[in-house]
Amino acid sequence: MSSLKGKTLFVTGGNAGIGLETAELFASEGANLAIFSRREERNAQAVMSIQNHGVDCIAFAGDVTDDVALASAVEQTVERFGGIHFAFNNAGLAQRSTPLQDQTVEQYRQIIDVNVMGVWLSMRALAPVIQSSGGGCIVNSGSIASHVGVLHAPLYTAAKHAIVGLTKSVALEYARSGVRVNAVSPAYVKTEMMNNLTKGKQALEDKLENAIPMGRAGQQIEVARAVLYLCRDATWTTGETLRVDGGFTAQ
């Protein structure tokens, strides 16, 4: 019997990369899916792929900084599936490596709003629903930048440090309400977003891989399995950030 049959996962940024990989993994375990992402065409493709696992999937096109759109998507998901049990706040925005003096207020607002406010809004909408659905888990997407400084990327680093604080604080608030709140912190994983940043820059790609003690980039499925573990198996774990980084932050 599928271990998550009858459960529902809500994923932001769920139509590509680690978000889609996680959605497909949960679907393979029997969970129904709701994905919330900006690109409507990619959403349709993701729905078809997820439904190949024999589960139901609903998609919403929207931005995680839009609290009205998020609240509507959560409400419609509950109407469709009867509740929400797990959430993966995966939507995020990277920062291209640039000197401090070349960074702009516009970049600040984009990166902080998507990576911080987006997670805060998602948790605000989802935590009470997961509680009323009988409990479950929220997993937020951090990064190795949640734990160390990243040269020429202070905005992204600040945003990902904030994820740890948000995770701990909301975990404490809901600790006795049946809702666990954790985070995952991946190192360099070859996602579409990272490939766009390293495209045509073989030296940069080699540098990123060589910086990892295990000597290779992570795979999307390895992060997805960590999310599944936190949601399904880590039943006495909350406020924790699981580092999935090939040993990078152990140095």
C-alpha cells in the first residue's frame, strides 16, 4: 500500500527542479498534489507528469508574494482534496554573483520578497489548514547559504539565513498543534535555475563541485528524499534544518 495514500502535498515552485522532483516522489508514494508556480504552461506539463503516478494533481499559476492568490490556492486545494497534510515551500530566487556596489534596491526587493516574504506568506496560509487537517509538516527550502556567507551574494545569503529563523519560530508556535516545521539546506544541485547561472561557465561549475567534500553536485532526488523523510518519518523533529550538502558545511 502506498505510504501517503489519502494525503496531500502543497508545493510552491512545484513545476520544475527540486519542487517537481519532490512532487513526483510524493506522488509515487500515493499523495495527491497541489502545485503553485508562476509559469502556467510549465504547470500544465507538471500536472500531466504527476498524474502518471495514478494520483490527482491541481495547479495554480501565481507568485508567492501574492497573499490573495496563495490563500485562494490553499482554499481550492482543501475543497478538492479535503485537506492539506504537507507543504514544501520551494519557490525561490537566486542572486547572480556581483560586487556589493553593483547591487540594486530592485534586486534587494525581488530576492528578499520571494525568498523570505514568500515563505512567510505560505506558512501563514498553510499552517492552520494543516492543523485542521489532522496535523503534518511544513518544509522550507533553505540553502548552504543559510549557514555560511556566500561571496558577492549577500542578499541571497541574508534571505536564506532568514529561512532558518522563520522555521524555528513557527515550529515553536505550532509545536503542540500537530504541525511540524523544518527546512532543508542543499548545496550545489544541478537544477534548471543553477544551470542558467553556470551556463557557459565550465570553470565556475567545476569550482562549485570541487568545493563539496564528496566531490560532486547533488541530485534533485536526494533533496526530495530529505523532504519526504522530514514529512513522513521525522515525527519527533521540528524547528530543524537538515543539511543536504555533501559535507560542505562540515568543513
